Amino acid sequence: MSTATERSAKERWEQEVAQAMSRPQPPTTVSGVPIEPLYTPESLPGFDYDAELGYPGQYPFTRGVHATMYRGRLWTMRQFAGFGTPRQTNQRFKFLLEKGQTGLSTAFDLPTLMGLDSDDPRAVGEVGRLGVAVSTLDDIRQLYDGIDLEQVSVSMTINAPAIVIMAFYLANAQDRGWDWKKLRGTIQNDILKEFHAQNEFVFPPEPHVRLVIDVIEFCTRHVPQWNPVSISGYHIREAGSTAVQELAFTLADGFHYVEQTMARGLAVDDFAGRLSFFFNAHNDIFEEVAKYRAARQLWAETMRHTYGARKEASWKLRFHCQTAGCSLQDKQPEVNLIRVAYQALAGVLGGCQSLHTNSMDETLALPTEHAVTLALRTQQVLAYETGVTNTVDPLGGSYFVEALTRQMADEARRYFDRLQQQGGVIAGIENGFFRREIAEAAYAYQRDVDAGRKIIVGVNAFTEAEEKPIDILVIDDTVEKDRIAALRAIKAARSNEEVRRHLDAIRRTAEAGENLMPVLIEAARARVTVGEAINAMADVFGRYDGAAKW
Amino acid sequence: MYLVATTVPPSGESEIMDKPPVRIVLAKIGLDGHDRGIKVVARGLRDAGFHVIYAGLWQTPESVVRTVADEDADWLGLSILSGAHMTLVPRVLHLLRQAGLEHVGVIVGGIIPESDVPKLLELGVARVFGPGTPIPEIVEFLRGRTPAPSAS
Amino acid sequence: MGNRQEIRELCQRFAAHDRQALSRLLTLASRGEQLEEIRHLVGAARAAPLDGQRGSPSRRVVAITGSPGVGKSTLVGRLIEVLRHQGSSVAVLACDPQSPLTGGALLGDRFRMPSRPEDPQVFIRSLATPGGRGAIPEHIDLMVALLQAFGFAWVILETVGAGQGETAVRHVADVVVLLVQPEAGDDIQWEKAGLFEVADLIVVHKADLPGADKVEAQIRTLVNLPGCREVPVLRVSSHQKEGLEELVKQIEILASQSRTSASSAKARLRDLLRERFVQAFEQLGGQAEELVRGWEEGRLSDEEVFAEVIERMASSSPSAN
């Protein structure tokens, strides 16, 4: 279709480019993907609008999962929070709701994330430090005290002991008179990415995945508005992966959960609509946007054609987005505000359903209220002042973005093939495939930065001789003592006979391969602790030392 | 004796490095599983000619000190991002001294608030490296400051 | 480093069961420093067994070999557990490759081996192995002797497992255990690497994975050809903790045979002689060139060349007692 004059225009341009000066480093994305100087219709051979993009809210959802996107409703502004005692975190929650936040997101401390009680010797020094410490039902009760759980959607970022925490949450909701059918929220409950990237796991992969499926199964039947898993690429990216690895590994994990849930006898359309995703928003705006768009396309395609889902809801990939913690620098920390703003822009241009913006001081400590407020204000400026919400998928149709979206999807498919050849996701965990791929990518990135091939403002360029310190949040050391004392009091007041009975029931149910949720909900009421429940399961499942794969 | 021979013929070719390689143990103490940094540093130091003994995740102060002792390491690199450094690092330093390993240099990497850095240095940490420290900076520091391995 | 005074002090501390002296001496041995002193020390030391198992004079030296990724470290970790459970003390020398370009090495094996820091009867040392020198580092025999003299009943060598130069481990180890795993492809890689020849015992590792039966069948047809020595084949799953006790038992049996069986001793001695002879020849340096020329031109007979090499062997023999 190109005419002689067009060709000559192109030739003229090519000549000019060849003669022009270019910067010393060939331009690549954050992930190292080479980028062409210009994208034109020729970059998209055989492009088919209806098949590849279609209309928003329609298959394959490349342009977004809702017909009107942000013209209808803005994304949920959800700031992750949690530290110290349940009471302290409860106060932070109320502070955030007052500032206009529209959903809650709970961060747990490391001992809780690893399934350890506050009084466990391995927890020393870590209780309440990076999140809130939760060991019993009473802690969950205090954590969400005074918050209308039928109105506010609650997200809980926890994985290895997710089923136990979910049981506590449901027991508390029921005891408080909330209707399970009206509860809205998300539990992360994604153990696979823990094996790939974040290393918060207890049991071997297979029984661990079984617990994930227990939660999906139970929620599908009894808590229908809840998202029982948030399939997460965020941590994979934080561990150093490329954008494509984040995309491919996350979707592969998702497919594994779908297969395992179907193997339980659930129909794909009964649960798929409640599977949610969680992606990273890194510095490279176009690479990130292409990643989200490719993710929606690939998921829709696979759910429809491989797993035979018939409902539109099952094809839709809905995702939460968080700006990249790993991109934040401890040098000139205020500059992080600017990074976060651009990353948030990428998330919104990519059509996220909810968004967390990091605070500028997170490489130094937990965020202060001042820093958290600025992070939230960043989202509000984006939503109400910049105009990016005015139309759906504003970057759709850009030759560059469409070409990058295609490329991203193709490379992800190649990863799916490689995984299949190895025998699937679990095999890839066992043989160290994921960990190696991610670690090598992380090292390649660091070498690029060290060699100055990638510029990080304030770190390897534009540095300041004198760094001005900023105020940071200090967690007082009384939290640990407070938590241990509270836990002792609960242990003293409960019936140990009853606790033993519940622990036996947990073991029996684990052994029998039945869904553990009902026994855990009952155990929660008898004040069985997180650590006790996890240990009882470990008696049956064993423990996993697979972090050794690297 | 049942052992009478060297098993491998001594090769005539000269060593790549004339000095014996520096041995460094890298470990994560505490519960946090964020191992991106330590893995990157491990690879970087390897490529700079160090012998890196990777002790991995979830190490306790006791297990770290045992590793340093058995590996006869010149350096110990601790990675910690969980905020528990003021609890765990002093314990490691104490145990090193108790084991007679005060000649081993200790470096710490991770999220360490500015105000804690002088405290750690005072306790005997040789240097604290924040997130995203260029590998060459760590290499240069270690090369310049390698403690003399002592036989006593 | 390591002047006379220091090394003497180290030896005294070693004799007094100072673990850090052991650690330091291992470093010196690995660097080829103070070899005479250390040889003397291990020759003289007659430490009581660490685990107090009297009446068990058997000291086991076991090499674990196999391709990278086959799970050597994991299996060694499991062996530590089983041996400790049985009350035996155990030391491990874990080898990883060293970069020929930078001399650097990433030694990650001990990470896969659980050891309780308070248990004095487990010792793990990571060793970098320069390329082209075989699967085990230089002076490893001396390191093994140090660990034995310190009282460790079992010494486990984990080789690099690159496939080349594995024969060297035969001279240090009583028993060489070769690990193979179920493979996705049909190719049997280990055959090419010549690993079967050195193995006293073949373990089908990761036996819980599909394909284990097939691999086991393949190996059995390969190793038990008529006229070949019998090589036991075992199935082990470190993951499921299956087959481990049986493996230890088999190693015990083979180790006692390797001491008593004349044919095996003869084979070991033959290997050793062959190697020492070649070594002596290479040590001749410039003189070797002359021998080669003389031999090529017919000025020297075979016997005359042998005599030169034998003389060299005699003069450079390590001063072992």
C-alpha cells in the first residue's frame, strides 16, 4: 500500500536518523528490551483491531475490563498499612479512611507472615515491625474494630498462613453479625510467587497450593464477593525480574490455580470471576502499559479457549497495582515522589482497578503519616487534575504501545512453552527455574546500573554531596513486649483441652485431604493461635527448605 | 597412613591471582526473605574474584557464626531488610567475639535508618551499605580493607 | 603468612581439639601452604573419635558425584541427618567450580545442608575447584586426613560434578556414589561422561519423580554387563526421605569391602601408580622434553626413559609416614 512518495519520505527519515547524533546507550526499556526509533503501521503487520483490541469491557479486554473505565468509576485508592499492635494499625486505618482512602490494605509483620506467633523465639526483634502482629482472633477483632466490613473493602496481604487468617476474619465477621455474603475484599493467598520470589512459605509447594485452593473453594461457596486470591507479579518484579518474566510467571501461576481448582470439581465459571491479580508499576511507562494490556489479552484468551470458560466475568483480568518499591532510592529520597507519580500514571494508563502508591521514605523505614499522605495525594492529583481518566485506554492505537503489547504477549507465550516442557509450574519451582531466571535478570540490571548504562537519578548521576536527612517513623520497642503479654493472657484464659481437640481436628482434616476452612474457623474461636495452627498442618505436610534453589 | 599421595598433579601453570582469594560469607539473618540484594552482591563479588560462601535465608546469629568459623572466612556480609538489625547484628558481633573471631570483618546491607548507622559502626560493623549500592563500591571497600587472616 | 611459630601453635590447638585450628589448617592445606607440617600433624594425631563410638575403627570417606542439578547437596544434607541420627560424626567438603577468568567462586552448597550450629559433630567446608584440575581441589587428601585426625568418622566429598576428572576422587574416597535422576529426554548423559566407570554405587535420585523406573532399568542394563564388576543401584528420594538408611548401609558394606577386597585394593593401587608415574614425568619439566626427543630419535630405550621417571618419583615422594 505504500506509494512512491511515502517511500521516499521514509527513506528521507531513515537517512536523517542514520546521520543524526544519538545518545551513547542504545535505548532499551527498564527490562532491557531494545526500542526502535519510530513505530509506524509497518510495525504492526496484519493488525486486526477487533481481534487484538476490541471494545473495552469486551473480549479480549485489551483496552480494559469495563466499558467506561474511569469515566464510570475511579480506581480504588488503597494504601497498604500496618505496624505495631492491632490497635495502632486500626488507628492508621481510620486516619486513612478519613483522608479519603476508599479501601483498606493490611500489612502483617514478618513473624505472622511466616506463621509464627509473637512469642516465638524466631520472632525476636521482628514483632510489629514491618506490619501488624496477629496471633489470635482477638487481634483480628481489634484490627478492624469500628470499621463497617460490609461497606469498606479490606485487603489482607498474607500468603503462607492465609487460610488461617481468612478463618480468623470470617469468624470475627460472623461473631460481629456481618453477613459473609456481603463481605468485600481480597486476601493475597498466592503461595506460588513466594516460592519464586519472596520466600515466605512453610510447607512444600503441593500442600501449600492445596491450602490456596481450599480458600478459593470455600469463598466460592460461602463468601461470593470476596477475592480469595490475588495472583501476584509484584514480588516477582521486586525480586529483580524483567517485565515479561513478571507477566509470564504470574499468568502461569494463575493457570495453575485454575487447573487445581477445576480438579476439585468446581466449574471454571463458578470461581474464575473472583480471581484477581496484582502487578508492579515500574519506571518504564510504555513497557508497563504494554504489560497490563498483554496480561488482559492472554488471560482472556486462555480462560476462554484452554479452560472453556463461558462467562465474560471469567475472562476478565482485574488487577491491583503498586508502584515499584525496588525503584525507590535512599539517596535524595524526595525524588522518589516523582518516580512514584510516573509509575502511578503507568498503572492508570494500563487500566488498573486499584492502586497503592509507595511513600518516598520506604527505603529508609516504614512510612510516616506525612509521606503516606503525599503518596495518596499523588493518586488524587492523577485522578482529578491530569485528565488521564477522561477517555478509555488513551494509549490504545499508538503504534508503539500496540507493537510492544504484541511483543510482550509473544514473549510470555514462549515462557509458557518453556514451563510446559519442564513439566509445569511446580517442576519449575523444584528445579529452580524461576529463581534462576529472576536472579540473573536482577544481576544484569545491577551491572547495567553500575556501568552507567542505566541512569538512576541521584545514584549514578546528579548526585548530591550532602544528603539532607528526612524524618522517619520509629517503631517503639515496647510493641514486642506488649504483644507477648497479650498472647500470654489469651493462652492463660483459654481451655487448653479444647485447643488440643481443635489441633487434632486440623491434623485429621489435613491428613484426609478435606477443606481445612471449617475446622480453622472453629479453632479460631477456641483461640488457637496462628503458629499453633501452622505447626499442626506442618505435622502432616512437612516443611520446605526450597529457598536453597538459586 | 592411608593417604600417601596428592591426588591431582600439581600444574605448572601460574595462578590467576597471586594472592589467596578472599573468602566472604553472605547471609540473611532473621525472617525476611528478600534476597534480591544478597544474590546480586553474591554474583558481583564472585565476578570480582571473591570466594563467596552463600549461607542463605533465615539464618540465626548462632548459625552465621558457626558458618564463619568453619569456612575460615575473612568477611561476613549480613543482609537485613526487616528492621530487626538492632536486635540481630549486635548478637552476631557478640558471638563472633565470643568465638575468638574478632578478626573477621562484618559488613551490613539493607534498609538501615541513617540514625542506626553510627550505632552499628560503633558496635564493630565495618561498613553499612544501603539498597542499590553499586557492586564496585563494595568490592573496592573489601579489597582496601581485607583483614589480615591471622593464625591465632 | 603462617610462620613457624604460628603453625606450631595451630598444631597444638588442633591436637587440643580446637575447631578453629582445624578450620585454619584446612585453609592452609587448600592453599598448599605448610604442607609438610600438616602432613606431620595428621600422621602423628590419633584423635579419639568425636562421636565416642569406640570399637568402630572404620572411617568412611564417601564421594558424592553426578551432574549439576542432580541434587548432590540436598542428598548430602539428608545423609548428615541420617548419620547424626545414628550417632556418627560427619564432615563435608563441598566443592563448587571456580571461574577460570576471575578466580571467583560462588559456594552455595552448604545452604542446602541443614546443620544445627550447636552440634559440634558436623563440620562443613566449602571449596572452590579450579577448572581443568578435575572435580576436586588440590590437596584434598590432606584436608580429608585433617578431618579424620580431628575425629570425624565420616567425611563426605561433594564433587563439582562436571563429569571430567572424576576419576581423581577414587583415590581419596573409599566409596564413590554416582547420582543420576529421571530425565525428560531419552539421552543418557552420564554414560558419555564416563561417570559409570568410577561409581561403586549408583543412586537414582529424585526417585519420587516420574521416569525413575525407566532410568533405573536403563542403568541396570548398562552397568551389569557380563564380565563387569557388580555395581549396586539404589533408589533414593531426598524429598520424601526414602532410601537414605539403605544408602548408608550399602556405603558401609562397600567401604568394608574396599578395604578387604584384594582385587579392589589392587585396582586402587594400579590407578595410583599410573597417576604418580605420569605426575613424575610431568614434573621433569625441561628434562621431559629431552627424554621425548631422545626417545623419538631412538637414542633412549623405553627402559631408560622409565628409569629416569622412576628416579624422579623416588626423589619427590611426599614424606608421608
